[in-house]
Amino acid sequence: MVAKHKMYIGGRWVESRSGTWFEVYDPGTGTVLATVPEASADDVDDACRAARTAFDSGIWSKIAERTRARVLFEAANIVRRRRDDLAVLEVQDSGKPLRDALADIDEAAYILEYYAGWVTKLTGEVIPVGPEAMSLVLREPMGVVAAIVPWNYPFLMAVQKTAPALAAGCSVVLKPAEQTPLTALLLPEILEEAGLPPGVFNVVTGDGIHAGESLVRHPLVDKVSFTGSLEVGKRIQRVAADSVKRVTLELGGKSPAIIFADADLSRAVPGTCFGVFWNQGEVCSATARVYVEDKIYDRVVASIAQEAAKVRLGSGLDPEATMGPLISHSQKQRVESYIRSAQEEGAELVVQGALPANPALAAGYFVPPTVFAGAASESAIMTEEIFGPVMAIRRFHSESEVIAAANNSPYGLAASVWTQQLDRALRLGKALRAGTVWINDSQPAPSEAPWGGYKQSGFGRELGKPGLEEFMESKHLYLRIQ
Ligand code: NAD
């Protein structure tokens, strides 16, 4: 039976005003999993009005900080209690392996707790301006936040934006990705049970152009927090400019991994494979272009091929599977077209893994891990975000050459460096133009530390204290005292 869901506006579960629905697919089998309301500008208007009314009433924005903190701590407890159900639904909706979905849910619970802790520790400043006056800086919530998220970490991304926005005292209208709305639709139940007043948090389900862009245009929205593609990020910035909305953009990447000859290969090889194949390669910070120092190049390419061949494709609920299907048929076609173009351009196909043997998965959106060596530096697989399990390896001769190659990208989200020389690690850490540089690791993004891009990977930061400040205004209060 296909489940029929409603969306959540002003504390009530509602259908869309137009009465239209859209289908959500299980990427493992290609079958319809659920239908959800297709929000239009009218529904978005309802949600923004509800959020604005709640914000202006002060039921959340002006309550005692410790009460606000308690609600978020309680929400973390409820997420933990519902961990297994949330994770299984996430697997069905997104295709990712269960253990990855469980890790996402655990981190989401922690993020709620982390920001709950901040609520009572947000202080202002007193600025010295001479004996006759006092300048106070107050931190105030920005207002109504439009949170627009992609499909690769559906619940985690929804919480990553909602938790700091609520901690700051804002109201939120969340728009999940149309491919993966199901776990985000459980968040209202969780927050309601935790004690969040109605109207403070709303979810509209719908596509990018009608639901997403109506949110960005809406005059009652103060801030847009967006995670998604570069193309849509640029468009959001243009649309938001009309009303000078505050915008945070977490966009794509084509992050480099650099393996020096002195690296500990027992860690560098699996770490680099994890950096590209984790979450089916549908990771903004995937270190998908790999530079290997000349002296160890052949050895590393052979070891990466062996490591990649260990990846097991299957249903996300199969405990043997280490990689699930891609999110959609169109994403599968897109990734396959990159693989074809790399072959046509003469890159050497080092390894391509096996598709799942189970006939029940024949219509699933699977693409096996694929490794190319020797691709031209300007080729599409070396320069464009593929968002799939495709690695491109090139050799390098010197440190200065590899720094230049790594920085030669419009993106700057992350980079990974494998070396045992401390001075080299620090030189690279400073020289690489990226929001995060991992030394002897790839992909950790602790929720206490800021996350975000240089260059066209976006601006603003999520997570850590900077992630909270994105939802607050600074107000200067000047008092003449003499
Ligand atoms: P996408 O840009 O197509 O969609 C993201 C969200 O934006 C969806 O909810 C979509 O409905 C909405 N949207 C689409 N058009 C819109 C419009 N005109 N106005 C408002 N909203 C609109 O991205 P995607 O394909 O869902 O996600 C993959 C992308 O996300 C990749 O580029 C990836 O790198 C990026 N990403 C970045 C980070 C990061 O932290 N930097 C994290 C995860 C994903």
C-alpha cells in the first residue's frame, strides 16, 4: 500500500490547496513508496504567514532561553527514541545503507542537543565608546527562515538547518527535496511532542520552482538557508537579492585528495576510497579527484582498484551491502554519461564494480564504483561535480604543482591531504583554498566545527557556533549616560 502523507503548516497536517500530489520512489526498486502534497505558491504563503505570526507573537522568539533549550533537548531525546524507525524510512526513501542512515540520525540527535546547549550561552557585547555613553551589542533572531535542503542527507540536513534556527529563536519553513521528503515529515511530530508551539516550524513539500522559489521570493521570509547545487544556488541568490534577504549557500564541490609518497598507505588508500564511494558518492565534499605522487603512483592505483572492488552494492536494508542505489533514474543516467565521456576522452578505466545480483533490484538506480586513471586535467571527470561513485586519479611530481592543480577549480568545499610530514601537512593546510582541509583523513564533519565553502562552493557556515550566528542579527544599542 502506498502511504499518502500530508504536510505541516501552522501546527496542522494539510493537503495542498490545489489538491495535487506527487510520487516518491524507492530508489532500490524503482517502485512508488508514497505520495505527498505538491505545494504551490498558495501553500507556501500559508506556511510563511504561520511562521511570521508565530515569530511576531513571541511564543518562541521571546520565551526564556532555558525553556527554548529544554524543548530542543527533548527533541534530541525523541529522535534517539525513534532512531530505528527514522533510519529505516531514510533507507527506503534515499537508498543509503542502514548503518549510514543510523549514523545520520544519531548525528541529527546530537545537533539538536548541541544547539540546545548554545541557547543559554549566547551573550552580547559591551563596546568601549568613551565615558559619556555605552554601546551594547544584542544578538537577536533573524525572523522567518526558509530552509531548503537536498536529497543526499535528508533528515540530517533538515535538522542541521532547523536546530540552529530554532535555537536562535527563529521560525522555520522547511522544504525537503522532492525525492526525499519522508523523514522531514516526521520532524513536526518530534518537535510538537517536544513542546514547540504551533506555527514555529512548518514543512512544505513540493518541487524547486513552485515551492522552493516561492519561498525564496516570499516577502515574509527574512533568511534563506540553502544546500544544493551551484546552479540553483546562483538562482536563489539572484531572486533573494530583490528583497535583500540574508542568504547562506552550501553548494557543490569537486574536492581533491592528495597522496604524497611518504603517506601511510594502509590508511590513505581506504580513506581515499571512502572519500569518494561513501553515500554512493552523493556527497558534496566527495574527494573525487585524486592526485598521487609519481614515485608511488602505480602501487596506489593498484591498491585503490583492489579496495574499490570490495564495495558491495545492494539494498540499503541488506546488511552485506556497503553501497546503495543512486537517488533517481535521472541521476543514474547523469553519472553513466560521465563514465561514457571519460572513456571516449581516453581515460584508463581501472576498475568498475559489479551490479547487485538480486533480480528484485534490477530496476533500482545502481551504478557500481568506477575508477579512472590518467584523465586529462581539463576533462569533465576531473573538473565537474558528478555526484556518484566515480574517482579520477592523476599523477603529480612536486608539491607546488599539486597545490596549483588542486586549487584550479571554481569550487572550494574541502580537500584531503595524506602525508606523514608535519611541515608539509601544515603548508598544504594553509595553501589549499577550501572550507575544510583534512590531514590524513577524508570526510569527517564534526558538528562542533564550521562547515562551508570557499569560492563557488558557497558562503556562510553551518554547524558550530558560526552556524548559529547565521540566524542572528547584531543590534547596536547606544546609551548616553552623561
Ligand atoms: P538541487 O539544487 O537540485 O536541489 C536542492 C533543493 O533546492 C531541493 O529541495 C530543490 O527542490 C530545491 N530547488 C530547486 N530549484 C529551486 C529554486 N529555483 N528555488 C528554490 N529551491 C529550489 O540539488 P540536489 O540535486 O537536490 O542536491 C545535490 C547538490 O547539493 C550537489 O550539488 C551537492 O554538492 C549539494 N550539496 C552541498 C552540500 C554542502 O554542504 N555544501 C551538502 C549536500 C549537498
